[in-house]
Amino acid sequence: MAEPWLTVALPVHNGEATLAATLESAASECPDGVEFILLDSSAGDGCRQIVEAFSSRMNIAYRHTPDILPWTAKTNEAMRMARGDHVAMLHQDDLWIKGHLRSVRAAIEAFPDAVMQIGSSRLIDLRGRIVGDWNCGLADGAIEGKAAARHLIVQNGIAIPSPVIRRDAWNRVGGLDPALWYTADWDLYLKLALLGDIAVRPEKTTAFRIHGGSLTMTGRMEKGAFKEQMDIVLSRYSHAVGASERARAEASIAVNVSLAEASTGKISALSGAIMAMARLGPVEAVRYAREARLVERIWPRLRLKLARGL
């Protein structure tokens, strides 16, 4: 069997509700030369049965891994099995959109030295309907990695199904940090940005699903632990950015914590976001709001929250 050009890691846990749609979106791309490695920690047999239904359309390897629960650990294990020169992640509730692999291959050909290529994504609801965009905020084409890091440190603008990473670069930075249950992807992107140049695809060919069961939608997190996850990443990479980026990143953490609290019904928590932006001053506050794409991020989730309350 020929060596694949791309390996896709699929960490799965109790994903019966959306996994078939995820695999259908990938199979519809006619993924010749792509290997999919799916590690499943589900208690039941439903996900395995879904995978079997796609086995004739995709090169997909399935392993039941009840002893590996975190998505970070499952992803790292899949990457240790990878054979492709490039690797990607696809979660059980996200999608590829028509033309994804064509766009990815074009970027590899145009920017072969880029350690990572990314693109903006769509936001979809539980039914798969587009409810907004998740724009990465970077110009199309090649961008110097340290410049990308100065942008990413303020707010992670990369949806998990978007990046395609050179496998040698993944290995050099050590993959995902399993201690970061909330910010492991943000940490990974910053590590890679400091390693080399980034390429930005012009098309939106991935979709990230937002739903009522996500951590930030339900507030199923302890405030201090949530903030600590972001503080760890900022402390690791603040040396690589300027004072203004650090200030906006600190404000961004405060805003994100306030928004997460407010999403649980504690509307008074929004005062923390207002104060954090006020401390930046008007010019930097406007710059932060533009970089963090506050309205773009909040509005689809607010609509979903309101719809669930109707």
C-alpha cells in the first residue's frame, strides 16, 4: 500500500450523535492517499459500528482505547502511528466542507516549507446548519511565524479541524500537552508558529460545531482552573511578543473568563470584561476587540443560548 500524504487523527468518545456526519464529510472528499486513525474510548459499540459503515470509502484504522480518555492523549497516540508527511485533527462533531482536500493540497504545493497551514472555518449548530464564521484573522498566503504568534497570543483564532501540520514539525514540538485540557490546541499553534512560517488558505473548508454541551456553553468548569489553563499558555509565550500584545492577551483572558461565567446566567460577570477592556484604554481596546473578533465569536453562541431557552 502506498504511503499516505496525510494522516488525520480522530479522537472519539461517545460520539454516536455526530460521528456519522463527520465521517461522511471526509469520505465525500474522495480522500485517496489519506489515512484516518480513530481512537475510541466509548463504553459502547456504537462508534465502531459507524466506522465499519465507512470502511469501504475511507482508509480508516479503528482502535478501541478505553484506557485513553483525554482527547489530547488519543490524538498524540494517533500521531505516533501516523505515516503521512502531513497530519491533521478532526473531532467527532466537526466537518470538512466540499473542496477541503483540494485546498489543502494547493497550499502544500504553494508553501511546502510552512510548518502549518490554516484557514478560517464555519460555525455550525447541532443540526449542521451554518450559524457564523470563525475567521483566523490572518491574511491569505505565507506569514512569518513570529508575526502569527503575536496575533495568536491575544486570542486563538484557529478551529481544530483547520490546521494541517508537517509531521516532522509536530514531532519537533512534542505534539499536544496532555496537561492542558482546554488550551492544548492554542499551545500547539503557538509552539509551531515559533518554529517556522505559517500558510493561510483563502477558503473556508472546515466547520466547527457549537452546541449546548460544550464547556463554555454550559459553564461546566471551575473559574480558577479555566483561567489557569489560559494563564499557562500566556506565560509560556509572552517572551516572544511585545508589551502591547501581552496586555491585550491578559485582557483577553479576563474577557473570556467573564463571558464563560455570564453564559451560565451570571450576567453581572460581564462587568469583569468591561473593566478589562477599559484598562487597555480606547485605542488598545478597539484593537483587541478587532483581533479577538468579539462580536463574531459571541453572537452565534448567544443565538444558540437563546434558542435553547425558547
